[in-house]
Amino acid sequence: MADFQNKIEKLVNRTINNNIWRQRECINLIPSESTPSLLVKLCEISDPVGRYAEHRTIKGREIYFYQATDFIRDVEDELRKELQQYFGCANIELRPVSGNMANEVVFKGIVKFLNREKPANQPLRKMRAVINNDLNKGGHLSAQPMGALFNFVADNLETGKENVYHFPVLKDNPYKADTTKLADIIESIKPELIIFGKSMFLYREPVKFVSELAGRMNPRPILMFDMAHVLGLYGAFQAPFGEGADIITGSTHKTFFGPQRGVIAGNMADGTGLEKLWVEIKSRAFPGSTSNHHLGTLLGLLMATYEMNQFKQDYQTQVIKNARAFAKALNSRGIAVEGDAKEGFTETHQVLIRVRQYGLGEDIARRLEENNIVTNYQALPDDDSFIASSGIRMGTQEMTRFGMKEADFEQLAEYLSECVISNRAVKDKVKKLRQGFLTMQYCLPAEQSLSLAAKVLSSILPADDYLAKFADNLRSCFLG
């Protein structure tokens, strides 16, 4: 028992130290991460975290295979409506527990859809051809044959590789598609699926251009946008459904306010010709890819979507303003910023810098981490491999949510450039800067959140005296 208690205490202390470091002392700039609000976190540890609610549409009825699921059924219904409002779309599938799974569910559903009129004695065929963003040009791993697209695309008999083609990019700006060459590729290979979206994401994707081109094709390719990195910027950055996209997938925890989950959105209402595709996507979500779909984080996502729908306009605007201010300030201090300066370097939350003259991206990212600036190294389009990366990728979304504005990112740019260019220690300066940004914004005020948190905890914790002590400690941690 003594060894058991010792291991627990050590893990608790390590967890506390990590919390303090990341939440109070670091400037967090990884573009694929965010901190959920207190109430979202508490939803995640509430009773549904240990429950099941498998369900499936059978003969027009939604059948739940477990009892005591009325609460979570209502949560799912409400969350679908909130996300339909957010995207302005007809269909929402909530059961994928990651963006990668959301993509795989869609790919499975598309293969089934394409085989809907297949003779009974014939095997399923794969997608004949797909266009996506090249991994080396910022494309996301989950949209690659080595990722979620694995085994869903037919092989090219001449090359021995899958029939996956990449968006061509401009010579003078490899972060933008060359639409002239793209049109030639689409007309030549006649893809059945075109996947927009990246993990190294500075500019809008050519959805409207491709949609207009695809509209003249028969059969028309399916247009999918993996918005994992920019899901929380939907509308302010780009609104793909309004430009002709059929499907949007994404992670709910990068620029969106949610816990770590995935989502699929679609515009496939009756009369679109894609109604059967949505049926296949739903069946691949369950029973195809999930059983338990993580009900604690599902409840947290509803709370997060309330927050997003309330505050999205102010939050999204500030995220993009901060990214542009940060990029401009870094550039003015001698850091090479990727993207076009005439266009503000970026249209998203991301800022990319080239640091190869100071060391490998991996080494510079470690140096920044040692100074409490948390980023991730990134292979740029002209790099030979990820391990020989020249870049650093950063995002403004998390620190925007903690209240940083343009002037604060300009100050951060000074510290970052000192660390990268001059190899100076800036840890103490960064810790001091972070002390001004400890309270989360774009959610309920701290006092209201803590009051509601106490009520949630009172339903979880076993005794009133224990609860009182816990609530006092919580208030002290958050408000001092």
C-alpha cells in the first residue's frame, strides 16, 4: 500500500507541476492545441464519462441499445442543432472521437456510396482517383494513403502507387494552389473525391473555383474539406458550404473550443443527390468505426459549442488580427516569415517562420521550449524531410483565448526573436508576460464559472465537507 500511495502522490505532483508550467508560465503557440474552459473540463469528468449510448437508425427510428440514455440522447440532439447553426448545414455526425477518425468514416462511406449500384456478385471497388494536398506542401497526414485514406483508392498499374494526385502550387507561393494547373488535372484524371484542407494552413482553399468546375462534370466529384485546423474560424476565415463543399470534417479542439473529438458536417438533405452518401457515413460511424463514442467529451463539446456560438465573431476576428500582427512583428525583427507580406502573411491563426540559418527546426523548437515558448518544428515545402525541417509552426488561438491582443503578440515577437536570432535566455520575460494572461476569455466570467463548477462538483464528490475544501482550493487556484 505504501508503494501504491507513493506512486500516486508522485504522479499527482508531476501533474500539478505540468499544469502550472503550461497554464501559468508558458506561452502556448502550438496551432493544433487549445485549453478548454473550466466548465467544458468539468463536463468531461461528469457521469457520462463512464457510460455507453450506442445507437443506430433502423426502419426510420433511432434505436438506443443501452438503458438510461435519455440524457445523452438529448445532448446529442441539441449538439447537432448547435453545430448545424454554426456551419449552416443540414447534417451533423458526432460519433467520431478524432478528426482522423472522422476522415476515415467519410472515406469508408464514400466507397460504399460509389458501390451502391454494384451487382451482387462483384467485389467492392475503390475510389478511382483522389486529389488532396501534398504532405510535403502542408497537407494533413489523415488525408494521405499512409493515413486515413489507406486502402480506399485504386492503384495505378503503371506506378504501383495509389491514384492520389496533389494540388499543384504556385512557384512564388507554395502555400497557394495553382488553379490553372489544377483545372487541367481535374479534367484529366476525373477524380471521384477532392480533399481540401491542410495542417500547415495560411490561405483559403479554392473551393468555389473547384465547385464551379466540378459542376460541369458527370459524374461530379465529391468535395470534402478537412477543416481540422481552422474549424473554429469557420465563416471568418472561410465558409466552404457556401462555396460548394459537400462534406466538412474536423477536430474540435484546435481553433474550436471543444475537447478532443472529431465531427462530420454535411449538406446532403433530400434533393441534393447525396442523401444515400449521408446514410453510408452514419452507418460507418456506428457500427463501422465506433462503439462507445466517449460521452464525457461529447457533453463537453455541447458546452464548448454554446461558447463558440456566443463568442465566435469576436474570437475569430481577434485570432486572425493577432496572427497578422505577430507575423508582421516577427518579420520586422529579422525573422523570415513564410507567406506573402502584401497579404499579411496569413489568413488563419497560423504563423510560419523559417529558422534554418540558426539551426534545425527541431533544435530551435527545443530552445524555445526551454524558454517557455511552446511551438512545433515544421518541414517547409522545400525541405527534404521532416527531420531536416527548416520551419517553426505557431498559432495564436490559445493565447488569444487567454486575452492576448496585437500589442502583446508584438512583445512576444521581440522575445522570440531574441531567443532565435541571438540565443538569449528569455524565460523570465516570458513567464512575466504570461502572468497578465491567466484568465480565460470568450466564456462565462470566472466568478460565474466557479459558482457553476461548484454545483457540478457537488454532484460528483461524495461529501459536503470534502466538496467545500475542494471548492475553496479551486477558487484559490483560479482567483488567488
